[in-house]
Amino acid sequence: MAGPGRPRAFDIDEALDAAVEVFWRRGFAAASLSELAAAMGINKPSVYGAFGDKARLFQAALHRYVERNMGYVTDALEQPSARECARAFLVGNALAVTAPGRPAGCLSVQAVATPDDSGEYAVLAENRATVQRLFADRFRQAIADGDLPGSEDPDELATFLITLSSGFAIRAADGTPRESLVALAERAVTVFPVSVADSRSATSKENTHA
């Protein structure tokens, strides 16, 4: 056993990446600690020493998953218009849940076999809620900036995106091909409200050609 101050005998990030794969493929409940330890290349005492228990390991794996696989969320939030933000998120999600070399779907959806009130499932729900709040805030800002009409509901728009992304994860796990999900993302964007400027431009063109 490593003494105080001594470095661990394994790479934490590599071990977490292996744990992510197990939780992603098996779900939280079905993944045994022995299976996780074997995939991580360490023994169970080392898992306990580094993470505490399976629930804490799952939380650490989820944070690692978000860090490595959800960069498209940040990219989407940085888009110049609300509609471009929605498109970047939906297309980015469709690509992420069908990424080659990774399990199909999304860890935050696949890991839940039977949702309940236990802590690990609450962590998943909170992760989705956090992302939803980020988009709701982005759309509130778009309304304040005059990019979206004041009649739009930013919380409803954010819920629309998160609900679609959860559906994409399920369809990906069912085997729906990447191109089909990207096409669905593009179709969904067509019902997302256009910016005020684009709407005015379209109206002006219609009047010009009338």
C-alpha cells in the first residue's frame, strides 16, 4: 500500500476512462465493482482507496465523461445566434452519441436502467438539469439582445433541446445510424424560432417579391 505522500500506482484519468466505458455499456446497477476494477487495471482495495465506493466512482466517471465527451455543449453556447446555438447542440449531440469507437448513446441516459431516488441517479438528473439551465440562460440572453422574439419561452426552448438529445441517445443505442440522427437534428432546427433579424429580412424579401 502506498504511504502518505507517495504517488498512486495507476493513472487516475485512464482508470476513470475505463470506468466510463463499463458504466456506459452496463449501466450503474449492473456494473459490479469487480468488473470495474478489472477494466481499470487495479484491485478493489485500490478502487476503495481512490474513490470510496461504487457510487463515488460513478460520480467521478460522470464528471470525466462530461469533460471528454460534451465539449459540443460549450461550442453550441458560444454560437452567435440562438438558432445556430440550437443547431450546433443538436448536431453535436447526434455526432457524439454515434461516435466511432465508443458505446452508442449517452452515459447520462444509458447508465439508468430503473430510475429511482438514489444518489447516483440524482447526479444524472442534475447533470441534465444543469445543461438545460445553461441553454435557458442562453436563450434568455438572446431575447434580451433582440435575437429572439420576446414572446418566446427560454425554458421551453431549452427543454425542447434536452428532450430531443435524450431521444437521440436512445435511438443511437437502438442502432439508428449517425446520418439519420443528424438529419433529424437538422429537421428539428427548422421548427426552432429564427432570429428577429432573419425574420424581418424574410418578411422584407416577401414584400419585395409580392
